Amino acid sequence: MTIYPFVLQLGPLTITGYGLMMMVAFLMAGWAIQLDLRGRGFDEEYAADIIVAAVVGGLVGAKLWYVVVTGDWEAALRRGGFVWYGGFLGGVLGVLLNGRRLRVPARYTMELTAAPLALGYALGRVGCFLVNDDYGIPSALPWAMKFPRGLPPTTVGNLERLHVVFPPNTNPLAVVAVHPTELYETAAMLTVFAVLWHLRGHHHRLGWRFGLYLVLAGVERFLIEILRAKDDRFFGAISLAQVTSILLVLTGVALLAWLRGPEPGDTPVPARLAPRPAPAPAAAA
């Protein structure tokens, strides 16, 4: 199966599949947060506070991570060049700092964002697929895909630069089929979202679901890296993303242990999350 990038040209404006799905990912994550706030009887407008902070922090973090890892400082001013883990860490920092500004304890924000993070990631990987990026190693499976215009194209020469080994004298211009790891991740993280969404009524302390998210997301990314075509294996056979995944899993396990058990009954609701009073009815003329 051969797949080409999705690009929509509207006059001088170019819309890529990645940009489109990133917008969808943030909107859907915000909608999920809003639903959770509504179910808890909290002010739904806090969802917008979270998404704006996540967009700003995520874009800055994703770009900085890419620039630091690649050493390509000129990429700071280019349209492309973003890394998920940089975006995740930058987004978390932005959301937590904004929550601190609004005097919302971090545990509330962690609880509200656990499931939407998984949903946003799953939809974002669809964007990677639509621009033919972040694919896997060669495969002969029936659903393996060729990306002749990928980032970069799945040619033998490009894959060799990503540490894939081919038989001697293989044509470096030949396009080969690879694992569509972007779609594997979409399926896996939609499953994680379903699990975390189902656990909204858990009986542990606020923020417990975020620990579970870190564990599940870290395990998922560590495993998918085995099938990824990567050039960031600074630790031998283990990629930088796998090292980061291990750290996230350990952090998640610590959070699960710390937040295990029921929430104290007298925990106050932050003023920013308190439901707003209904507007007074208009006086009769």
C-alpha cells in the first residue's frame, strides 16, 4: 500500500494533515475536559484555561526539545521540527504554571487532564500519519505501507541513515514498506483513553489517574519504539524516547503510590473551579 501526504491548498494558505489533526486533538481534549468538569459540577471554563496553556507550552517545549537534540538551531525559526516528549513536558509545565496563577492545586489539573492527554496524543498521531512521518522499520505484513513522499521518504538510503540494515548492494532509491507505527499508537492510546475515562469515578485521591496515564503512556511509547525507525539512539540500542518513557513510568508509579486511597472529605474546591451562579432572570417589563 502506498500512502501520500495530505495537503490542502487554499490559495496562498497550505493546510497539512498534521496541522489539521493537531487542531482537532486540542479541541477534542478540551471538550473531554469540559465534560469532566461538568460531571463534577465545576466551572467548565477552566477547560479553556488548560488548553491555551497547553498549546503555548507544548509548542515551545516541542520545538526546544527538537533543537537541543538535533543541534539544528536554525530549526527554531522553521515550520517543522517538533518532538512529542518536548511538547508533553512543555505543555505540562505551562498548564501547571497557569493553574498556579489561578490558584488551582496541581492535583485537580492532573486529574482533569489524564484521559484527554491520551485522546489528544492518539489524534495527533493521525496527523503524523497524514504527513507520512514517525513511521516504523521495514515490514512484510499485509498492512505495511510505503511513504514515497514521507518525512523522509521510506527509501533504502533514508532508512539506512535511521540505522536500518539492508543486504549489500540494495538500491538506495528503492521505496520499501514499513510499519505504520503512527496508527499503532493511535489505536493503543485510544484504548488508554477509554480506560482512563472509565475510571473517572475512582476512589483514590485527586491526580491518581495522571499517575496511571504516565505508566500506560510510558509503556506504550517504550514498546512502539522497538518498531520505530529512529536516529536518536544515544544510549546504544535504547532510544532517547525509551529512556524518557522509563522515567515517566517511574514517576507514574510514584504518583500512584502517593495518591492511593480516598480523598479527605473536607477537601475544599478551588475558587476558580467553583460553579458560577446562574444569571438572575430578567425583570418583567
